[in-house]
Amino acid sequence: MKNLSEINHCKPNPEAYWCPKCKAHNQFRIHSSYDSHHGSWDHCFCCRHCETSMYIPKDAFFALKLILSLSIVCIVGGIAFPYYGLNYALWATGGFCLLLTFFVMRRPMQWSGFNSFQSAYSEQTLMEKALGHPCQPTYYEGDSFDFWAEQFLTSDEVQRLKEKYGEAKKDREIATLESSKKASKLKPFYIALFYAIGLTALIFYFHKLGMFSQLSDHW
Ligand SMILES: [Zn+2]
């Protein structure tokens, strides 16, 4: 186990996994599980220091924009197609997506606070902050180390880092994890789209049956 001076885990990087509890780009453990319902692999990146689930800030912003766009599309769609009760179904789905944005907003807000705070510091101060952080990145043999380091350095730089601190492994299997991670990034998009269409169709169906007017008459 050797400390690393090449990577500053306290310097904001929106494309690297970040722990909201430790407020740093800590090293992680990757817990993989197969989601038989959706037929894909789920990867959970847990902080090696506090076990909190980490996330990529850029992806958190992507999810927020996605839900917000979906709600706008539904609301505008309801105005554009005011036929057969479809507008009510679209507005209800749009309103539901708008409510979801309040939950999805938490992660981008956590990151924004950290990012604006750290960005005010100079490189030298950030280095001092990193050295004084209670959790220090260390070198170890494993794919999760390579995956973590490649967020900040090129593949060649990671190889040099491995040669400096330990045995360099020439044939790594990072590509497999990388491709499945990209696939899982789009998974929330497909799920959100699936539920939005399903919810719109369901509300539209109930509206056609006249259930909503019966309920309002009853009340
Ligand atoms: Zn942590």
C-alpha cells in the first residue's frame, strides 16, 4: 500500500466518481449484480472509506436534464394534442416527472456546492487540502484501481504509475467493465421513457373509460 501524489482526489472532476459524504473522488469497490428483470448488469461504486454509494456528477446532471426534458415534452405535447383526453394524460405524466426532478436534483446540488467551493482554491491549496484529507488514495493491485486511476490519467500514465508503485499488468480486462458501464448509464433513460409512456397510456385508458368523471361526480 503506497500513497499516490500523482492524483489529487480533492480536485473537482465532473467525469469521475465522487463520494458525497467524504467530498472527494475516493477509490471505490465495485459491486456488480445481474438485473434479470431488465436483462443487464448493475454496478454499484461504493466508497472504500465510508461505503457510501458514489456517482459521476456529469451523469447526475444528465438524469436531471432528462427528467426535466421529459416533463416539458409531456406538458407541451398536452397543449399540442388536446384530443380525446390525451392532453390530460400527458399533463399528468408531465406533472409527475416535474415532481421527480425535486428528488433527482439532490445530487447535482451536492456536487455544485463542492465544485464552486473547491474551484476557488489554487492548485497549491488543493494539493494541501488533498494531503490533509482524512482519506488518502493508495496503490493496490486490482481492476478497480485501474478503473479509478483512468478517470484522471491516460492509459499510458496509469501504466507508468503501476510500474512505479508495483507490478505492471500488461493485459487488463477494463474494456468489458467500461462498455457495460456505458450501457448502464443509458438504463435510467430507457426506464424513465418506459414508465412515462406507460403512465400516459394508463391515464389515457382510464380517461377513456370515464373513470375520472365518475370519481369527480362521486366526490
Ligand atoms: Zn466516502
